[in-house]
Amino acid sequence: MLVEISPAQARYGKFRAFRSLHFFAACEEPPTILVGVTHAQTCLVLGARLRALRNAGFHVLLLSSPGPLLDITAAREQVERIELPMRRSIAPLADLCLSTAFGG
């Protein structure tokens, strides 16, 4: 089930039910949300966000490069983890081309 809301509706609390399990009561299984980062070190700052999503009734998937911080964060916040080897390095030419392609 996909429900689109405007920023104004979200800001003024018209859809506060999204913040509780009551909204998902009619669902057979909880909706899944994927939180993905390129480096496992970023998992250090995701704790509160992952916890809030899980407490709101989402099945949370945490996707990151392999590493102990992914394992620790997933275990601590009780979310499912997905390891995906990724490589990110400085690539000035590629970044410039991408920036130009998107009007940057």
C-alpha cells in the first residue's frame, strides 16, 4: 500500500497515524524500509533513526559495506543487515561528469 502525502500534510500532523503501529494494523506483514549507506562507519550515526523506524512498525533493513560496525549496529538496534561490498574513492573526473549531467 503506497500513500503519498505532501510536506504540508506531514508537517501539520494530518497523518500522525504513520508514527504508530495502528496504521499498519490492517497489513498482514509490516512494511519494509531499506536504509543504505556506502561505508559501515556511517552506521555509527544511524542508531536513533533505525530504532525509531523499527518502533514505528517497519521491518528495517540496513545495507552497507561489510564491517564490524554494520554487525554491531544491526545487533544493537535489532534490525536485519545486508552486506554489499562497495568501493568508494575520490574520482574527480567521474564526479565532475555526474555533476554536469545533473545541472550542478
